Amino acid sequence: MVRRLRRRGIFLSIFFYPYSAKGRLRHLGFFIFGMIDHQKRKAKKESSLTGKTLLVVHTGGPKKRFTLQRLKKLGVTLVMLNKEKNWAENYVDHWILADTNNHSECLNAIKSFFKINRDVVVDGALTFWEESVLLTSKIIDRFNFIGIPYSVSKNIRNKYLFRETCATYGLPVPRHQLIQSEAALSALGEDMPFPLVLKPIYGSSSAFVVKVENKEELMESYRYAKSQFYTHEDCHEWEDLSMMVEEYIDGDEVDMDILVQNGKIKFYSISDNYQTREPFFVETGQAIPSSLPEQDQRALIEMAEETLEKVGVQNGCIHFEAKSTKRGPVPIEVNLRMGGDEVYSFVKGAWGVDLIEYAAKVACGIYSKVEKPAVPKKYIVGEYFLADNSGVLSELDIPDTIEKQQYVEEFHFYKEIGDPIFIPPDGYDYLGWLTVSGENSIDAEDNMESIRKRVSYKVAKFASDSSIGKTLRGTRFSSAVLKKNLIVKASKQERFRRIALKNQRGLRVGILGNGADSNHAPEEQEIAFVASEAQKTLQKIGYATSFFDLNDPEKAFHDIKASSVDLIFNLAERVHGSGALEPQAAAMLDILQIPYTGSDSFSLALCMDKIRMKKILSYHSIPTPKWDYVYDLDDDVDKEMEFPLIVKPANSDNSIGITKDSVVTSAHQLKKQIRFILEELKNPVLIEEFIAGDEYDVSILGNDRDDLRVLPLSRYVYHMPEGGWSVCSYEMKWENHPVYNYKHITIQRPVKNISKRLEALITEISLDTYRILGCRDYGRVELRVDKDGNPFVIEINPNPCLNPDSSTVLTAKVMGMEYGDVLEEIIRVAIRRYNREKA
């Protein structure tokens, strides 16, 4: 001790100070205790998150607000990687804005942020959002943070690969098989006995997970999931849309919430899951601590520890789902982030352990010793508020005294009167959740029962001619009261739905489009011309019309809201001059609850994003040219694709970015075009094997099978001079180019000299494409046919040009339909669609 004090210059100040020997010893004691206290304070400071900076990946929805609130209270500086600024703005210190589905874009955005903000030193990265787990791992790898490497997370996030990895290491695993086609289902053998569980290999919250009892149910469930994947709000964040089947495991389901640091489990908690609602595995509730026998709990955590060690998880806050069976514990799923909903409050209430705090400490490399009490502080149970059927929340009564009860831990009710509720297979809504505590498990369950009886609600099935959905609570705890403006909006839609087709010319039609003058680009003038011609034609045949210019979206919004129009004919292709925002026009009309023609915002956005569109078409086995995509100059291009290739922007329309140089025949030309699109056009790149054959347009009107109408095909036969490629480039559409112009194309309407088989095949592929991508009322599919007679879908336009000389209108003319007839037919099929939606 004296030697250490001497090194600190303290020895002399004590032993040569004019005190007695006894006094010097007393002062030495003071110094020693002071040093110990100083070291304790220093250790506490070093283990604190105050002053640390965390990169959080994806805000999640508003239900994740509590995670950011807690981090801010812990003194953390938050850097948020998200697609856009949102509800989290009050908690975030620095934003990094990038598309979290585009991992290369995110990594580059982070790199740029670090370069510009050299004073911001990030100590770690984590996510609370399941769909961002893989991106977070890539960030951890790239920037050398502490966490779970991508090489590990990809084998866990993918449920099929997780099963395969477990099998490789001799861990317990149910029998399973990857399913990528109906043929694979038909080929299932006796080694996969029913009941089975069908599930996506990605996804969360039990979406599209279903228990099936026989092959008929299996096939039906598979077909349904394939057709409905794209309707799920998180589908675009899934890496792959493949599915798998696995053995149904009967047993007691548990959740294990685990903190692991440097390969050592620092804390674990086991909670029991109540019996799910099968066949869709809808969660109903849970209880903490687990009531399973001690030996079963010990076996579960030993299995979890072995699993995490063998699959390579060394650091993180883990939500581990498993079942305790007669054959022993079996892993079901591992989430490489903190559990959602009630998990945080469950663990905090029962054990006093703050998972948000310790997850952040692990990410920042702060060594943590977690003190878990020998007995729980509380016994807690939780239940979800669920509906028995899809419909509208029509009644709700929540006494305002509920949250004042001492044993109520958390109460959340997310829905309001009039909100639509969808239960599987229609959707995956739950209305809210409640957790209560007690001195023991029986006490907690009794408290839950007393609260649950005091919350009453009714979800009424949709019915015509009712006031369901037209009421609203005065406060969040009071009974429902009638809300006048909702009835007014509902009556507008009801009037539109009820109108007889013979009286449709009595409708007041608004034209939503874009104005332009001679100073605008030629494609902008074309868009304006379409809206002008449509309005004049509809007026001429008897409709009362109004024009709303979406170049000023705020004015258009308020004008439409204040108007008396019954229907909007949506011809808008720009918002604030941006074609990328075209889908927002339909979204605005949905917000206003105004009936409109054409596809909704989801389908418009999906078809505009050619990369996502290609993924979905490939999944559904729709033939498209062999393709790849690039978000970054460093991205590799599939070397198996053969030249010539066509290189084009992935998110543009009107041939923007498609030029005479778009078809490339060498790696040098390919790199040059990729650089042009990435750097000049600021757009992702789609690369396809170039199909040099004839091009076909297939225009479609209608919605359901009994209402769909395929117009006569259009065929474009190219006769390009030497050196010219058969491609409809920007120069051909909008400029007077000597080579790329329409005099080198023969247009056939109707087509000539093609076989009935090819014509039928093109038609059937186009109809499938139209339906798969959710198009409504009208659209146009573009295909190419190679030298061997094989058709390939190039793209689909859910909002094709409708000027009098457009492909859709001219092919309709072959059938004897004039321009006004086409516009009226689109209005007619829209009316029928709204009538069916009402029914």
C-alpha cells in the first residue's frame, strides 16, 4: 500500500506532515478509504451509459417509443438509422436517413455520417426491430462494433437455416423441409407426418404461420400465403419469401429472455406462454416467472445456452422461444434482439432487471454483472385483447379507474371505435394488452380476471346499411359517441356504391392530374395533356367534372376535401414534380376516403420499384429475363448473365434513364452505365439479359376473374438500322433522334401472324402478373418474346397513359370502343369494385 501511495505522491504528504505518529496513521486511514471510495465511483462511472452514443437501427412503430425514452433517461446520445424522420424525432440526437431495406445504401450513409460528423463517436449499435437484425449485423461487421456477426445472424434469422444449423451441431430440432413450390408439397413423404406447421422462413409475429392437418389444408394454406404475402406491412423487409414445413411440436411453450456477454449468460428469465389460438398460433397471454418444474426450467436454459454457444452468439439481448416436451426441450425460434410488447416490463417487474439498459451496455462493451434476486419481486400475468372475428370495433367501454389499480402494471388499448380489425387469415390485429401483478401466481391471475371483466368491447362483422364504424369515444376511457363527420364521409362512399350503372353519368367526377406548360419537359406536357383530354371528353358526354392539380398537393388536398365530387379519376403521375411520389396520390385519396379509379398506393409503389416487382414475379414463377440489381458501385453483378445486357434505373418511368447506350456488350460498358445511373440519376440499377425480339403490350380492364377484360394485343416489330438496338429509349419517345425513332418500328393492332398458343400464353401470363401485383381497374403489361417464342414480362404499368393515341386506347378502338367509352368503362369497373367491397 505504501509503495502504491508513494507512486501517487501521497506518501510524503502524509508521513512528513507535522502530525504525531498516531495522527499520521489516522490520516493514512482517511486517505485509504478515500481512495477506495474514489475507485468505486470511478467503476460506477465506467459502467454507466451516461455520455455513451448508440447507433439504433430502425425506429420501429410508435409502440417502440418506450425503448428510446428509456435510453434517453440513461443519458445515451442516440444516432438513428431510419428511412425517414418520424414520431421519434424528440428522442433522436442525430439522424442517418437511408432505406433500411437497402443495406448497401445504409452502410454508405453511416460511413458518410462518420466522415462528416467526426466529433460524434459511436460506442455501439443495436436494434429493437426484428426486420433490421440482419442489417444491424452487417453494420457491426463493417464498423467493428460489439454484437452478433452477419455470418451468425443469417443462420438464425432464416428459420430454415436455423433448423439446419441446429441439426449440424446435434441440437434438438423438429423434422423440417424447405418449400419453394407446390411440387415440393406434393412430394412430402411419410417422414413428415401430419399435423405440420407451415411458415415463412422470414417474418415475425406469427404472420402466415399455420397448423395444417392434411395435404389439402397444406396446399390451400400455401396458395393463400403465396397470394397474400405482399399485403403484409413488413413483407418488403423480408429477405426471402420462401416457406418451410416442420413437425408440429406439442408441449409447454416458453419465452427465455437472455443477456449474454463474451459468450457467458449473465442473466436469464423464463416466462410461460398461454395456449395459442390454433391453427394460426395467435398469442393469447403469458406469465412470469415460469410455473414449470425446476428440472424442466434447468433443462430449458441448458439447451438455450448450448444452442447459443454452438451457433455462435457471443453478445446480445436474446429472446429465445422454445417448448418443453416429453422428449426434452426444443428450440422454436431465436430473436436476436429484445423481445417486444410486454417483455421489457415483465422482466423489469419480476426481476428488477432492465433489459434496455443491459442490451445497450453489452452493445457498448460495458462489462456487466447482473444481480438476479433469488425470488421474484412480483408475479405477473399478461393477456392480449383479441377479436373473435374480423370486422369493425363498434363498442368499447374502459373504466377510467383501471390504470389506477395498484396491481395493474401496464394497460394498452390501441384501437378506437370505427377501426377495422382483421384476424387470421384476413390479418394479424390485436386490440391491445394488459399486464397485472400479484404476490403469487394465483393472486396475479385473480387480479387479471377482475380487470378483464371490466373491459368490454365488441367487434361487429361488416354489414351494409349500418352505422358501424361511424362512432368515436369522447375520451379513451368513455363509451362511444356518434361522430358526424365520419357519417358524412361514409355517406359519400355509400352513395357512390349504390349508384346504378345506368345513372353513372350523374356522378360528379374529379380529375386528379398534373398541369404543365411549354416550359416543362415533353413527358410532363404529355401527362398534363392526358388530364386535359380526359376532362374535356367526360364533360362532353355528360359528366360534371373538376380538375385538381397535384403539382400543388396541399391545395389539391384541401380542394378535394371541400369538394362535392363522388369519384376521383386518378391520372396523377407526379407529386411536387417527382414521379417517385406518384403512389402518394392514391394514398392521399385513401386518407380522404374518396372513391377513385385505378390501383392503390401499395400496388403503384410495388410496380414502380422494379427490383421488388421482379422478386415477387420470380417467386410466383412468372417468366422474366435473367436479372440482377445494384445499389452500390461495389456490388457484384451475377457473372452467369450473358451479354448483351440492358441497364436501366430501377425506379423510374417514361423511359427516363433508358438511352441508346443502355444496351451493353462488355464489362466496361456495363460499369459505365451502372455508374451513370447511380451517380447521375441517383437511382438503383436493374440489369437484365437483353431480349432482342418483338415487344407486346397487353392492356387489361377490370378486377375479378368474371370482370377482367384483356384488350387486343399490341405488337412492336423493330427494324433498327445497323448499330441500333431494339429498345424504346428516351430519345425515341421524346426526341427526334435519327436512329431511335418510331419510323423503325412496325406496330400491329391487332397482332398478325402469331400462333394461338403464343397469344394465349402471353394473355395468361399478363393476367397472372396483373393479379399478383394487385392492380385495379386497368393496367398494361409489357412483354418481349425471344427468338424461340418464349415470352418474358418486362414490366407492368398500373397507371398507363390514357391519351387518345395511347396503346391502351388504340387497342380498345380495335374492339369498337371510342376514347370516351374507355374512360367510362374504367369508371364502371371502379363502381363494381366498390360495390363488391361493400358486400
